[in-house]
Amino acid sequence: MSPRANKASPNEVKRRYYAGQARKYDQETDFWERRLFGSEHRIWACSRAVGDTLEVAIGTGLNLPHYSAGVRLTGIDLTPEMLAQAEIRARSLG
């Protein structure tokens, strides 16, 4: 077996990183987003969604509260741990 066979793919490296970040991701993201983008960027972006919408890299679901009731949202993410956090958030929002 070649040494390359044991090397993790770039996607696997990212998946492992975000798996470890899932529980603290929201807090750290909030800090940087407020400094870089302000507080309204999620509201602005999500307010433009209509009908069937796909959110790629939904992460922990930080955008979920900002979609209108008429949006039928599907979220995907590379990391099951992030999706688990998004599912918790979705349930808490009803």
C-alpha cells in the first residue's frame, strides 16, 4: 500500500475540523461576523429566499430564524455534527 493511500482527502480534513468546532462554532462565528459584516447580513440574505431553497454548508443553522414562512428549505453540510446542531436549532424554532 502506498503512503498516499492513508492520506486524508481535503474534504475529510475539513469535515474533521468542523466536527470538532460544531459545539462552539456559533459563538466564535458571531464574534467575527459582527466585526466583519455587521449584524444584518444574514437577515438581508435570507430575506431574498423564496420557494424551494437549498442552503449549502448550512452548518449549525444560524440562518434558520431569518427565512420567511413560505420558504421550503433544504440544508446540506459536509459535517454530520454541524447538521445535528442545525436540527436542534430547527426544532427549537418549530
